[in-house]
Amino acid sequence: MDILSKTNPAYAPPVTKLAEKYGFNIISTLTDQPVLEYIDGRLSFYTPSVPAETMCVDFLKGRTGYRLSTTANTSQPLLKAINYKTGQRLRILDATAGLGADSMLMAVSNCEVTMCERNPVMAALLEDGLDRARDSDQPISAIIDHNISFIHANAINVLKERSQEFDAVYFDPMFPERKKSAKVKKEMRLAALAVGDDEDSADVLKQAIAFAPRIIVKRPLKAEPILAGFARQLKGRSVRFDIYQR
Ligand SMILES: C[S@@+](CC[C@H](N)C(=O)[O-])C[C@H]1O[C@@H](n2cnc3c(N)ncnc32)[C@H](O)[C@@H]1O
């Protein structure tokens, strides 16, 4: 993946750091390929043909910030699915952290969340969003400090080595988008571009079932389960949670 280093010298050190950490290729002029760039202080991913549509992680405002400020309550289907009870401190492995929205919802509910993301672009965006929120003077800063840790890894390895550390594993792999319409959210299109399809989902889930006591799989409402054998399903308006239990 390319990362654009422009003239603002303030961004040179973080660009170099990211390039070293994730193997990105530093460029100084845009090509026609998707690219990472610091825009208004936020690491952003976009395609040069549609520069107005960017993907970044912002826990301070926008959709995620709004969701955080309004919906950290136990009626959330996700919190029901992980079997969250007020006052409990569940230890969750989010095996597919992505842009971190689901992780953050669990973290604001005082779960101890280990975010795991293997894709370098998504990992870099997520780390940038976490760092900016941690450095802010907002309450989210303390939540990140106390409740979130992040690892750039394939969840299969984490499951093999650390499963006993978690009460539950949350698994939300990419789902091939069938409707190629304008309705498909910009973020989902850009995430699909960065990640592709998670074609090994069944293998990861098998590993999770072998090692973890409880696994919650998020699926589009009408999609086939990744594997048979779930203990129960919890259905929302557009998504469903398949719950596997050892
Ligand atoms: C649909 S997104 C997750 C969205 C996330 N729940 C959120 O709230 O933003 C799926 C993500 O899981 C990651 N992923 C898929 N399989 C993985 C694995 N085995 N280990 C680590 N990350 C994985 C993909 O790279 C992608 O970023």
C-alpha cells in the first residue's frame, strides 16, 4: 500500500514510522492507486479518483462518536449477544477489529477489549484513531487507557496462544457485498477495497470454537451461518448474531 508524504513536515515522522511498521511504500505524488494520507490530522484512506470519499477512524465525532455518546446501554443487540450485564467486566477478544466501532461499544460498557486486526491498512487507521482519542481531553481517553489494547495480528494465532484470557470472542469478518448500489456505504466500499473478502472465516471460527468458551459471530440478517452448530441466534434489524458455546 502507498502512503503519501506531502510537504507538511509535521507528518513526515509518523509517515516514516507507519511505513516501517506496516511495510507501506512512501510516495510524494499521487498515482491512480488507493492511498493512505494524513488529512487534517487524521490518517485517511481513499482512491484518488474519488478524493472526497475518505475512510478514517474517529472516536471523537461522526457516526462512531455519536454512537458512543448515545447508545452504551444494555439493550444494544451486541451487548445482549456478548451476555453483558451491568457492572460486569467481561474480557473480550475482538478478533476482527476493523474500524473499531463494535470494540468501542463494548469498551464504553466497561468490557476489557483486546482488539485484533491483521490487515495493515485497517490496523494503521485504527491505531491512528485510538492514539488521537487517547490524546484528547474527552472521557473516551480514559476508556481507551483502561479498557482497550490493540494487536496487529492474525486472530488465529491469538486464539491458539491466549484463548484462556478471554470470556468471549467476537467475530465479524467481511461479508461479500452483493448489492453494488449507491446504498452500500462509502466506508464499506473502502474497507472492501483495503481488505477484500475474509475467505478463511470458517477456519478462524473453527479455531475459535476449539479454544474459546463463547463466540459471537456477526452476520448480515439473511446470510448463511459461517458454520453450523451455533447454540442460538439473536436477530436485529439488519444484522444477526450467531452464538457458539463450548
Ligand atoms: C467487517 S470488518 C470488522 C468491522 C468491525 N466490527 C467494526 O466495528 O468496525 C472485518 C475486519 O476483520 C479483519 N479480519 C478478518 N479476519 C481476521 C483475522 N483472522 N485476524 C485478524 N483480523 C481479521 C479484516 O481485516 C477486517 O478489517
